[in-house]
Amino acid sequence: MAQVLSPGQVVPIIMAPQEEEWRENLNVKMICKDCKEDPPQLYEDHASGDLMCESCGLVLAQRTIDMSSEWRTFSNDDQGNDDPSRVGDGPNALLNGAQLNTSIAFGDGMKSRELHRAQNKANVDKGNKTLLAAYKQIGALSDGWQLSSTVSDYAKHMFKDAEESRLFKGKSTEALIAGCVFLSCRRNGVPRSFREVMELTKVSKKEIGRIFKLLEQFHNKKESGKGGLTIAAGGQVIDTAHQEKKNSTPSELCDRYCDHLQLGRQTTNVARSLADAMSAAGILDGRSPLSSAAACIYMAGHLMGEPKTAKEIMAVAKVSDSTIRHAYKILYSDKEQLITADIISRGASVERLPKPA
């Protein structure tokens, strides 16, 4: 039933009841269930993280978090009323020296600035400047290829050892960096071709090959005496004595090339299977792994219904389209040996293969 209001009458607004906000109850206490002392006599053992009753020794809580400050403070003794840290970074195995020198803070006043500048000149190792510049360039090359930190750290250690050796005196720094990255990729199972290194580093293929041979001989001789253990940055131990030193295989190249061509996973697996069967049968022996991988991708794309032209593969593999067609012609003649029942079961069809010209 509607309510009729008289002139000037105000209807009171009824507010909905609101829930009270949650508040911590500070009256709750933790007491020992055996002693039941109030106030309780509690003791916190920071070494074990236990909260115990001081009267009877009963453990009331385990693995408590220490909320106190971790560092010592010298704020009461310092005029600036700040809190400097009492320790610095640990020593870096990639740099020379102990790196545990005391640094003088840069403050106001002419004397403080001069003292800070003189102390830096006395403690800074000039050899580290060259190493830091090289490490920065190695990191940029590793990021360009999306390599892991293990590959990058191993390349940095190889460069440091080569820089300290008399064998590489007078060699180009850019060529030495390119050789270290190339050898590190090969020894960590992600090999790259000379042509890829040449395009990335802008160093000639001949110079990379010369530096690579010197680096491989130098590190093989060094690791044979040390057992092949290398300490990477951060304390990571790399075993290099039992790592396989291998060239780029067509099967490994197929993975990267298929990714660049945006082929499906099934097509990539078929290309790898063709490359493995080709290597086992000795087909295309003596040819470059680049042209062999390109021919396998060309055949796998047509088998799986994702054909790529020779020119499209040429842009990725960096080999001419006539070389790809000639290698494919050889694979086509031995297709009965390469195309197995496992490849057919993945959806491949031999009828899709074009006849070579």
C-alpha cells in the first residue's frame, strides 16, 4: 500500500547495516600451555627459529621468521645520520684482482673529491676495462641469438683465458670474441654455422676460422691438465672435459630454420627424421650442413602439405635456390630409403612431392 505524505513531511532514510571492518585483536596472547604464566616468559632462538618458553623450555612455535634487521648499523656514529652497508658484492671470477678493496664515499668538499678520485685510480685494475667491454659485447651477441646464460658465461671465461695467454697477443678483439662465442655454442650443444657468426659479428669467415682453431687447441690443452672444470659467474660449475665437440648437424639446423619459416611441429619433426636418415645412409655426404638441412626442409614441407619455395628457404638457410634444388634432386632419387613408415604415419604423402626439374 502506497504511503501518502503531507506537505513538508520528510521520510527518514533507513541505512542498511554495514559490517564492521576487521581489526586485529591485540588482546590475544601466546602463553605456555604447561606453565600458563601471564605475562608469559617467551624466548626466541634466532639460530634455530624456535619460540620457546623460558621457564620450562617448551617449544611453542617452529621456523619463525626473524623480522629484525639483518645488517649492523653505524647511524649513531656517522655524522650524516645514514646507514651504510657493511659488506659489498662478492668477488667475480670473470674479473682480475680480489675485488675486496675498501671504497671511499664521494662526499662534498674538494678534499673528499680528490681523495675519492685518487683511491679509484689506485684500486681500479686497468685490465678489467678491456674485459668488461668484451663481456658487454659477448652478452649482446648472446642476446641476439637468444642463448642461455651458461653459453654466455662459458664464452666469457674462454675470452678471459685467451686474453691472459701470450698466444693471442696482437689478435683482433672482435675476431677473438666471435671465436669464443662460436666455440661456446658448439661445446654447449647449440652450434652455429660460420656464416651465421660472420653475419652477426661482421668478422670475415677466414678470420673466424683461424681464431677458432687456435682457441680449440688452446682450451683442449688447458682442460686436459685441469680436468675440464670451469667455474662460471655465480658459482656455477661447468664440466667441459666430457662435452662433445661437434659440428652443426643438419638435424639441429632443421629446428631453427623451421622456426624461422613458421612451420608446424609435425613438419619440423619430419624434417629432422629425414635429416637423421640422410646422415645415417650417407646421402649428401661432403655437402654443407646448410644445404642438406635446406633440402630436408624443402622435402618435408611438401610431404606434410606445408610447401615452402626454394627462395623462401634460401632467405633463411643462406644458400642459393639452385643448390637446394640440386640437393633435393638427390634426396628424391633415394626417397624410398628416406621416407619411412613412421613418417607416413604422421600424415606425410609421397604424392605431394614435386618431381625435380
